[in-house]
Amino acid sequence: MHRRKCGVIGSSLFHGSTAGCADEATIYHFNRFPLYSLVANALAVPITGFWIMPWALVACLLMPFGAEGLALTPMGWGIEAVKAIADGVTSWPGAVVNLPSMPAAGLVLVALGGLWLSIWTRRWRWLGLAPIAAGYLTLLLVRPPDLLIAGEGGLIAARSADGGYLLSRLRGQRIVQEAWLRRGAASGAAEAFPRIGNSADGRLSCTAAACVYQARGRSVALVREADALADECAHADLVVSPVPAWRLCQGPLIIDSIDRRRYGAHAVWLDPDAIRIESVADWRGVRRWVPGAAR
């Protein structure tokens, strides 16, 4: 069986309690916190309830007579008004805050706090605010990965000192790129690896054959050409290789093409005392219907 390696496998959001849970889900799934959602809802919900939905009902009643257009036109006016509200509110400065992925424990805490507030009617119901606050505070414990390695396609992302990500290439796998930037709460637009030379923050140094990423006292070799493998293996703490490398690299940790095919995408956290690696397979487990999964 191919050599498996990991230092520590750690792990690939209003008003009223129910509205609070909605914001929690927005953070957890979409990594965005809308600051002015209360304003948008206060303006859009009455239009939806008192204008759009009644005209929708009238349109359904007129459909058998082929006259639904008489109702769909004013209904469309309401939809355009809601769209204008959404566009206007999201254009306000600081309308949306990008946040990293909330831990599952944070989501559970907020959900339990919301349930406590919703179920009880006496004064002790306000105790539910404590787990809600604790759930949101778990965001302070989140540290985005230093490196992200796609399971296929060769895409790699390296976190820069300013909180953004440098990508091995900007073309292709657009959905993967957007997901990485969103879940890592990356600031600004992604930039590409330097073809040759150093990144602006000095963390990434590239030649035509390989790039070396350094952070927190650790060095990671991101190999571009197989011929550079032997040399990079002698100096790096972790080697990311586009070809099978376990026979050539005996010292450092390895994430090569076999690992990516078997375990899917990888996330890497660099620490002075350990390198933590998480893969899709660590979360998913072994499933017989997954192509190339480890058996």
C-alpha cells in the first residue's frame, strides 16, 4: 500500500432566533455574513407578501383562460422592486463580511441556543444567548490552510502573508478556485504563482522546475518538473509532486499524484512542531463507489 503520511489529521452562517440561525447557516455554508440583512428583509418581505404573492395567485387563477399575463405584469414589477432592493443594499460599504468556514461545533452551538430561545417562554430562555455567542466565537479559532492541493488538475493554492491566496494557475477549475477563496476568507483577488522569482511577501520562490513555499519555519517543495524531485526532497519538510514520488523521497512527507488520486484534495497547515494534513478521504471515508479511492 502506498505510504500514508500525516502529522496530525485535524481535518477538505437578525431579528428573532430563527433569523439568527439563518445567518449562522449563511456563514457555515457560504462564508458570508450580511450586515444589512435586517434592512433588506424589512423592505423586501412586505413587497413579497402583499404584492408579489397575491398577483402570483391571480395569475394561477387566470391561466385556464390564457389571461395570466394580466397578473404576471404587475407581479414582475414587484420582483423588479425586490431585485432593486437587493442590489442597493449589497452595494452599501461593508454590506458583506467574508468569514472562514465555521467549525461544525459552532453551528451546533448556535442551533442549540436558537432552539432554547424558541422553545421556552420564561426568563431563562435568554440563557440561549450564551451558546449562540460561543458558537460565533469559534470563528476566532479557525485558521485557514496554508496550502490547498486539488485532487486532480494540478491546481495548488498557497496562502500569502496578507491572507490572500496565490494560485499555481488562474485558468481552469474556476469553481474550485472560488470555493477555496470563499472558505478561506481570502482578502482581495487571487494572484498567480510567479513563473520565476519571488512572491511579493517572499513566502514563495519559484524556478522553472519547482517552487518553494516557506511559512512558520517550514519549507514545502511544490515540484513542477519531475527532474527536480531528487534535489527538492533533500531540503523540504513536505514535497508536493505531480508524479509518484514515494520511491524517490524517503525523508520528507509526500503528497504525490497517487495520494491525490486516492484521497482527493488535500489541505495543509504548517506549524513549527508539526505539519497537519487533511484530505477529502479523511472526511468522506472509504466508499466503494468513489473512483480511485483507497481500499
